[in-house]
Amino acid sequence: MLSALVVGLAIGSAYSLLAVAVVLVYSGTKVLSLAVGEIGAFGLYAALWWHDNGLLGTKPPVWVAALVAMLIGGVLGLVVERLVMRPLLGRPALDSLVATLAVALFLALLELELYGLDPFPAPSPVGDGSVEIGGATLTVTEMTLLGVAALVALGLWLFLTRTSFGLATRATTSDPTVARLLGVPVNRVYVFSWGVAGLLSGAAAALLANVTGSLTPFSLTTALLSALAGAVIGGLDSLGGAVLGSLVVGVVSGVVGSRVDPTTSAGIVFLAVLLTLLVRPRGLFGSTRVAA
């Protein structure tokens, strides 16, 4: 039981990085992105291929490959924002949602074409040590996930609530037109949101792939669905809510999945999402200021 709880918290922490990326994009652009997971996965695929096969006579260590995955994820986020999302500004929200789904499918199919269907081994970027806590074994990767998730959520919360650019990001969400009239650099907010979301997605991919054992096409999109469930439960405009909701999803998946089966745990999670949408559409910690 305790072991399943620990693993669930670790996986929930990985989900929370993806959930925070989703919330960041939503908070800055009012776009619900389904592309975040595959953006990070594509970066990790490229980085692990370099680690395994070498390029220009070099094979980077795993921790460098993880940083490269984050960098590629950030660049991809910027490319998607500039080439796909910005031309859709002013269009119905459904258009942007479908566009992000198309980006996710394109990247996943490109991964399949370039790297095949066989699982890519994903070594830990932070080492293979472990610590035993109350009979449960916690790996260094799982401990890193817990710490990184907390630091990212706290850091972004401070940035969005204590800096002028962070406040500009929140103002852009409320009303982009008014924000422009007030001198808010709206396009910079969009660039920031997608770029940082891509970085977070790369970090989540590098850590989650090690916890789950390997990397396959669509695996990060599958993880994104759980992360999105956590974000909806916690609140799509609440960084703290996204983290807490994702931890709950991870714990339910770990504990129920180990005692019953993964299908039942997934059913419980998405039943919780449905109840949240019916009872409190903004999420448990969501703000009533954000438009639906």
C-alpha cells in the first residue's frame, strides 16, 4: 500500500509538470493545448537518439540529453505558437483545440516514422540510487519529480503574482484587447507561455519516461490526458490546483491500479473529472474570473 502510494505520488508529480504546462498556456492564451505532451516527447526522442548513437563524434551523458530534450521542447513550443497558434488568434476556441490535437498527432506519427514503435529505453538523468521510506522504495528520479514539481509550481506562482510580466500574463487572459490598449505586450505573453510550457514538457518527458520504463509514440499524450484530468479537477487557471489535482490522479492510479486494475483506476479518475465539471466547473481551486 505504502509503496503504491509513493509511486503514485511520483507519477502524479510528473503529471503535474504537464498539468502546469497546460495551465500556463491556458492562463496566457486561453488555449487548451493537447500538444504539450508530444512536444516534450519529441524533444526526448531526439535527445536519447543522440545519447545512444552519437552525433559529430559526441555522445552526451544522460543528464545533458535531458537538458537537450527541454531545450528542443521549448523551441518546438515557440514554433507551434508562431506558425500554428498565432494565425488562429481571434478564431473560435474549438479551432485552436483541434489545431493542438493535430500538432500532437503529427509529432507522434513523426516519432513513429523516425524511431519506430519499439520502446526507447529511458535512463534516469539524475542517477539510479534509491531510498527506503517506511518500507517503500523511492528512487532518485521519483524524489526529483516530487521536488521539481513543487519548485516549478512555487516559482511560476511567484512569477505570475509578483512580477509585472506575470501580472501582464494574467491580464492577457482576462481580455487580450483591453490588455493591448493598456500597453501589455500580448504577443510576448503568448511566446512566454508556449516556450516555458515546452521546457516543462521536456522535463516531464525525461523524468516520466524513466519512471514508466521507456518512451513510445503517443505515450506522453496518454500521460497528458491524466495531467489534464488533474488540471480540470484542480482548476485550469490555478497552478497549485493543477499540482494537487495531478497528485490526486497519480495516487488514485497507483493505489487503485495496484489493488484492482488500471482500467478501474482510470474510470475513477475520469468520473471525478465529470463530477467536478458538473458541480464546480472552474475546478476545486479555479478562479471565477477566468472565462469558460
